[in-house]
Amino acid sequence: MNNHLPGRPMAAILTLLILSSTAGAQSDLTLKDVIERNIQAAGGREKLSLIRNISFKIGGMRYTALSTGEIKMTTGKEPVITEVTLVKGDSVRRNSFHAVSELSGIPKTVNLVLAKLYSGVFTLMKFEKELTFQGLKSYGPEKFYLLTAKSEPLNVDFFLRADNFCLKRLVFRGATPEGDKYEVNYDFGPFEDAEGLKIPLAWFNSQVGTRGTLAEVSEFKINQPLDKDFFVKLEVNLGTTEAGPGRLKGNVLDFGGSPAGLSITTNWTRSDVEKTGFRSGDKLELSGEGFAEELVFYASSNELPPRDILSQGARLLAPAPRGGETFVIQFIAVDTAQLASKLKALAAIEITKK
């Protein structure tokens, strides 16, 4: 048995020499080499050249990106669309609850960069002419190829894995108009097979000073048929509202149940509610097809009763939690099985003051 022992240290030394040689060779790569290997890791230029568009969902947002660089993002649970963002050329336009705006500054830059990334199928293919190669960098035990770009008002860093050249981290760095530090990181998970390509199916977004969020990709598709005016339309689909003294008419945007009760998101904004003259504590009647329920109105979340009171049973209309755009109907600790069975997206609802 011991006759084989002297060979083991020699084998280990040879292995180390091979690894050292490989690391040295890779540190001599050029910018063009690194970008080409990054593209190859996703499937190669030939395969990517056949991609006209990709689409995928992250939570309630659907992304559709053309190979030419345009991207459209829609938010909502179909057929409801509450927000549309369209990136085309150097323009980023958004329609949120019928309020159309042209984005500028940091939000515009972030969207422009992400549009290039997604339209290049998570490769650096769309950044070739603007990148600067910073070489092979060590971060603890890991090594990454660092490539940087300037996209006013931000600096953009791309970290590629040294072993497979896939994107590991995207960093936006700069300062807000108020002079505060701005830094957002996208940390990508392993690239996996999807429709014959290699893409990350999850990543973690985090901004310095805030809690991060996990993004998980679903419904990834390629070369979907699109209407000719798909990248022109900026319309949302929220139903309609009518508001006047003591009454509201509108539609259900979303609804969902939990052990705590039932929540119904409406299309009523604060401007709609202000036209009714409702005051906190007013008793209201909610009606729809096949149901009628009594509610209590609260103009702000700060005016809601304590949790221990709500947990005993409550029916209320109040602003959406966590700063949403619209008002929400909540049923807490009450039986809503019959009501839930009658709800659907864009169903007509009405509220009158009792």
C-alpha cells in the first residue's frame, strides 16, 4: 500500500502547477476575449442571432425584450395592467395608473442598462463598444473579471465568473441629485438551461441602506409572436371609475385570501375617494354582482384601529398597505367564502355611504 505514497505529493504538485498555469493564461485575456467567452457561455453568437425576442415574468411583472434593444415591462395580473414601462432608444416612458411620465436621471439609466442586458439574453453583447476591461480581480477566495462602463449619472460594474464567464454581479454606483450615495447590486444565481439557452433563473437585488429582494424568473420564452404596435402601446387596463358625493363605482384589480381574511384591491385612487367626501369612521355599503357587505372607511392607515381590535373581526376600506396607489377593501377575521367565490378581475363594484 505504501509504495504509492511518494507519487501522491508529486501528483498534487503537478495539479497545482497546471492550475497556476491556467490562472496565469486567463489573466492575460483581452476585453474582446472576455466578452466573446461571456457570449459563448450563454449559447454562442450564432444561437443568440436567432433570438428575435425573449419574455419572462418576475412576480407580477412581465418583461418582453427585443434583440434590437427595446424592452416593455407590464405590471398586473392579466387582464389587469396597472403599469407599463417602455424603453426605446434613449427614451424611457412609463404609464402608471393612467399617469404618463418620461423617466430621467438614475431611474432612466438603470432601465436603459437593464434593457441592454435582457435584450442581449443576460450577456454583455449589447455593451461591447462601451466597456473598459479592468482585469482579473480577487475578492476573498473568488476571482472575477471586472468590466466597467459609464452611463450618466452612474458608473456600471460587471463582474464575470472566472470559471465560466457568466455574469455574477451587476453594480450601479453614483450619487443622487441630493448628493447621497447610490449603490444597487444585482447578484445573479447560477446560469441554468432555459429554452436551449443559459440564463440566471434568480437574482438578489439590494440597495445600500435598504433591504434586498429576491427575483425569481418564471415563464421564460423566446421568439413569441408580438403585435406590430406592441412596442408603441403604453396603455394600462384598470377598468373605469366614477366618483361623486357619497358614492364610488369601479372595478376589482386583484384579490386574495389568507388565514387572516380577504383583501380586494380596487382601482380607486385617492383623487377618486376625495370626491366622495368620505370621512374616517363613515359606514359604507359595498355591492357587486350577487353580494352586499358593510364597510368602515379610513382615510389613512394611521387611523386604523389597533391590531387586537381588528383581529376580532373587521370590514374596512383604507389606503393600500405599504404605500400602494389605490384603496383596498379588507375583511379581517370574518367569513368571506361566499364573497370570494363571486369575485373576478375587473368585476364591477360600487360603494355608497349609509
